Amino acid sequence: MGTFVLIIVVLAIAAGVVWLVRQHRAGSARELDDARHWVERLGGADGDGHGPAARPAPAVGSATGRSRDGVP
């Protein structure tokens, strides 16, 4: 009788661990989908690195804030 109870307890713990792992994976996938949604919504790259966020900004002036002709 004691062995039967031990087997039931071990199976219940194993089932709980499997359930927790699946819940964690589902939550991670949901968070990733949410992040992708917001990147697309805010104009980020389209997944291959060629979206607006992947393009460099045009250079204006220099590090001093002045253009080449000396006019700020």
C-alpha cells in the first residue's frame, strides 16, 4: 500500500513539473509575440534587419554641432 501511494505522489509531482514548464514556455512565447507586435507597431525592423530602425540616421553637422561651413 505504501509503494502505491509513493508512486501516485511521484506521478503527481512529475505532472506538476510538466505543467509548470508548459506554462512557462507559453508565457515566454506570448511575451515574444507582444514584443514583436510593439516593434512592428513602432516602426521597427521587419524581422530581417531592413526596416526603418535598421537604417542609419542621416548625418547632420559634426560632433561639435556645426556644419562644414561653420554655420550652426
